[in-house]
Amino acid sequence: MLQIDNKSFASDALEDAMRLAQVKALNSFTFSDCLMYLNYAWRDIYDRMAMIDDGYYGTNVRITEKLTKLPPFVKNTVQVYEAQSPIDSNRLLYRASGTMDMTSPRTYKISGTDLYVPYAERATVWLYYVPMCKQVFFTHHNRDPKMHDEYAVKMNSIYNLWKMKVYASNGEEIIIDKQTELLDNRTIGKIEFVRRTTTGLSDTDKEDVTERFVIEDDEGEKNWQITYLSCDYPYIFVSYKHKITGDHKSGFFDRDWNWNDYNPFNFIGRDSNVEYVAVKWNDKTGMGAVVRDWNDTYKTKLSSDDFAAIGSEVVGGQVETEVEDGVDVYYLLKPRLKELGWTPDTLLDYPIPEMYRYLVARLADKLSALNESSIMGVQKELVEARFAFEAYLDRDKSSFKRMVNVNPPTIDDWL
């Protein structure tokens, strides 16, 4: 029997919560409100998961100095311990000290973000902590995007104090600020950032970043070519087209060159096949992206003269041939232009399905309260979802719970 792994996204959680809370319109709340309440509910559930079992998100870091700062984005510390390795060694737990025994052996003191471990320089000490939960995003209006018949391609090369210069494979510079179409028919050879100065562009302060934009397919081949490239500090928005399959991939790099997939329509069960036309980020409204959706196309009939004029491949579309009554008939296949949010849609599939159910119930409870309505279905689902979440999150059902001893056992304990 065919097994299908159903994936749940943040936009699914919002839609399910609004339907449960009997909110009649998806635009009843602003993007900033939805994002705020979504992350509030997710953060509370994340904290509860850390209290039940910190192993889902906990991480270890080595402490090498007596006085140091806690790592960035620490939600809560769990243990300070001594061990040769976090994996294959017994842990000798340290205890929290007071003001009168701060320098005592195997103690630690946390004050704000300061961490004081007097034995850190003479022993192998580790800090085990739970980091802050990552922010959850959803794509605004991906359920009901605004449609456009035509939209001019817009790209930008200015990236704060740098200017992005793009060169074709033959060495010719491509001025992307003046491009009126996508880069389908241009093979990019080099991309570099040049420092901007008060007198223009620097001749010496430049960096070749071509390799940073190279992505590989599943077989490790470099078959993805850039069709859209635009800077909007601190992000660089890029669209790719696969040379063989014709599929499109879009997303953006942040200032640390981390890639983020743009997946506005993944909730339908298939990967998004979109290509940027114009995009700018906006944290308040969430809008800012106009895309060509290659999973939603339409076709218009072409005459033989039109086909001869444009050929089999056109920028922003492609030509299909069908046989009708023994005669070749040509159709121009074009994607629909859609305007929607620029943020990706976060996948919510970890660690258990009950987490998603509980998140939907928490959101529905918040939304119904904001509408000043008391819905019995929401309250009943909230109670049932909380019970399922609390009961099944902890995977260790095979043993009784035991206290974690701060001090190792002695001969008196065994006697």
C-alpha cells in the first residue's frame, strides 16, 4: 500500500486554527498579528517540550574559561558537568554555588549571561543547554494570491556598501538593473561584489562570489542556472532553472550566505516551481514577491507565422506542439503571475504529530478569544490536544523515572 508522508506547514496551522475558531475570512487578521500569535503559541509549546524532554533540542558546548558569557540565544541551561566527552563518558554534574562558595570545586554560578566555572581551566567542562526556538514564518496570501496579467521584471545590484557585478560566460557585463526580462538566455560566468566609495567603485576592493551561488542537484551535477538575481540588503534573492528538467527553484541568501528555500505552494503536496519576477522584503506587511508559478500555467494558440517568429523557446514561456486532425498546432505555454508574501513557509513536522495538533488548538483558542467568542469545539479540542501532547511527547516509557544525583554514589549509599 502506498504510504504518503503528509507534511504540515505554518500556513496550514493558521488555516486550520481559523477554521476551528470559525473565522470567516483568512484576512481577518494582519500579517504581523498572525506572525506574532503563531510564534507566541509555538514558543510556549517549544518551552513545554524542553521541560518534558530536553533532548529534542538540547546541545552541548565546551567551557574553557573561568568567566565567560553564555552562548548566544540560550533559552535555558540544563546541566554544567565534567566529562571527557558528552557522548561516551560518565558525567560528573556541577552544582550551582552561592555567594559564599563561588570558588568551591565542581560548582558554577550564572548571573544574567555571565557564567563562572572555577574548574573550567583544570578540567573538561561542558554546558548543556536548550537554545531559543527559531522563528516560524508563513507565506502571506499563498492561499489567495493577487493575480497579474503582466508585470515588469525588477532587479537591483546595490547591496549596502557593495555593488554586484554580473558577467556572462564570454566576459560581457550584464547590467541587471536595466534588464527587462529574466536571465534565461544568458549564461553567467562570474559574479563579484565591488566596494562602493565616495568617488565611485573601488578598483581593488572586490570579491569573487561566483561559487557561493552554485548549487547542485541530487546527483551532484551543476545543472542549475540563474534566471533571476536581485539584492535587497540583507538578502540576495535568486531563482534557478534546471537545464534538463526545466524545473525552477527560488530562495534567498542572508548576510551570512545561508540559503533559504522559497516554498509558498508546498502546502498543496508538491514542491513549489516558482520563479521571481520582482521581490523586496517587508517585515510589516509580509508582502513583496511577484512570481511566475510554473505549476499553474495556461496556453494560447499560435499561428504558424507566430511560431516561426518566436521559435520553440521564449523567455517566460515555452511552446508546445499538438496534432489536431493530422496538422501540427502550436500553443504558447505561460505561467501565471502571482503576488504574495516573500517569507518562506516553515515546515512543522518535529518531533511528533501531536505537537502540530496542539499548536492548532492553541492558535484557535487565541483567535476565538480575540473575536470575543467562546466556541465549545475549540475548548474541547484544546483539552484533548493538550492531553495527547503531554502523554506522548516523552518517548521513554520503558522505565521508571529516577532522580539525577548531583553527587556520585558512595559506599554508604550501597550499604
